[in-house]
Amino acid sequence: MSAPIISSEEDVNSKKFPNSTYKTQKKAKSLPSGLIIKLGKFVWTTMWQIMMSKLAPSNSSGEYIRPSSQFRNSISSLENNLYQPESGRYRLYVGLGCPWAHRTLVVRTLKGLEDAIEVSIVYPSPDQGIWVLSHPEQNCRTLPEIYQIAQPGYQGRCTVPVLWDKQTKTIVNNESAEIIVMLNSQLNEFANNPQLNLYPEELKAEIEQWNEKIYHAVNNGVYRCGFAQTQEAYNKCCDQLFTVLDEINQRLENNRYLCGEKLTLADVRLFTTLFRFDVVYYSLFKCNRRRIVDYKNLGAYLRDLYQLPGIAQTCDLESVKQDYYGNLFPLNPGGIIPSDPDISYLLEPHDREKVKG
């Protein structure tokens, strides 16, 4: 009898691998991987663009455009002002991972307003995309429900921080830059540190110059990098971010704080971004040219601010990681949260008190 004719390599290997392992492997290798990759990229890109349009609206160049805050009233003792300074009347709604809300906690602590202004913590819901109250308040379980009490039919973004008036049951203000100005000056009679002025008249012009520059390039600049929807938009924002960080680092060579020897609101506004930079923005937002710890002066400056009395207690590293890595699905679809970074270096000596202008 003549030997059987082997018609193909597959027939040979079928005899070598009787349990069909080879056939399965061979079948997998023959799939049109190029087509699957193209289909996957198309589906994911389309879904990503839809989610990003809600999370981070952009202009025609793909640059992130942050929407303006909608509630802009003030606490003031001026006659006929609806929101008069009172202890216990106002409440702050904050998310511990949010740098904008963190500003208000820092000023509240520095001024010693813990007994005068209550705080309610909210947490982001990864499935709903909204802030959820840690405990029900006013028959509400979410921040959007709080906004609806303040303005029935409200259709805007429900962001933190929120400065809430318990007397009129409405939102006084939801713009962090304005809330911290109020906390600095309008509640001094109830503050434990009323002598501390973070917004002195003689420095206001300089403070506002730094605020304007730092807001666009750094505070919002890290988001413009992370939420950029084109390569060109990212390159532009990343260049601006590190140009200003380099400038600040140089400024701090001969100045303890941004405006000289006095701590101001400009430092507070910068601090909450710097605290999150190496943990979140460096990797998740692709701001990875340099870490803050790699800057001689900026790194020491961050340690200086972190070590101010009470400030470390406002910094919740776990909430920061959870809020960013766990909830920004378009940037981190797997929801994997990095292992704990070692931030003990923030307690190392900073020697910034020796810096003189």
C-alpha cells in the first residue's frame, strides 16, 4: 500500500496536534486582524469623541474650553446685600479630589473659619457622571438636585465648589476664584486668624497678573493638555504649561512666594494644582516633560506650602487618585488606579524661609 499523500502543512500538524490546539491557533492567526483593528479604532474614537464633547467641550482646533461658572453673587456687609456675613449660615460643598474645591478648603483652614462655615463632601459617580452627596441633605442625594433647589430647571454644569446659603436655600457662588476672595475678607469677625490677609490692597495688581497667567497655562493648562482632542492642541498647551512653570521656578529663586515674602491667594491657587501634578497630571494628562519634584525651587515651594499649619489635612491623596483615574473613563477606560506614590518628601525641609528678594 502506498504512503498517504499529505496535502498541506495543516494536515501534517493536525496529526501532530490531535487535540485541535493547532487548528485553533491556526484559525486565530488567519483572522483579519487589520480589519478588526480598524473597526475597533473607529468605534472607540467615535465613542471617545461623544464622551469628550460632554466631559470637555472644545473649539474647532480641538482645544478644551472650560465653561463659565453660573452663580456669581457675593457675601458682603454692604447695605441691601442679600448675603450678609454670618457664622453658621453658609456651607461649602466640595469634592476632595477637585483642585478648584480644594482652594476653598485651604483658605478656610488658613483663615480659621472651620467653626463658621460647614463643609459637605461630595463624591463623583463613575457611572452617572455627577457628584453624589456622602449623606442625604435637604431631601437630596446628588449635587444636581441641590442645584435644582437653587434654580428650578437649571440646565448648566453642576460643579464644585458650591457656596450654599442655608437661610435662603440657594447657591451664592460656584466660582472658586471668587469664593476664596470672600473667605479671605468677608468673615473676619468669625475667623480665628482674622489678621491674615491673603489679598492685600498693595499686592492686588501683582496677584491678579499671576492669577491670569497661572490660570490659563497651569491651573486650566493641565486640563487643556489632558483633554486636548488633536495633536496640535496638545502640543500648544503643553508648551505653554512648561514655559510658565519654568518662569515660576525662576521667580521663586529669589522670592519665597509668588509676590515676594507674603503668602497670597495666588499661591493658594497654584498650590492645589502642584499637589496633584506628579500624582495625576504628569501621567494621566500627559504633562510628562518634568515633574514638580524635579524643579529645584518649585519642588521646595510645594513643600513649603504643604507644611503650613493645617494644609496637609486638606490634601486627600486617595480621593485625588480615585476621582481622576477611577472616574475619567475616556482617559483611563480600564479604571486602573496606580499604586500609592510616596509623598513623604513633602515633609522634608524646604529652607524657603531663607529666600530673600
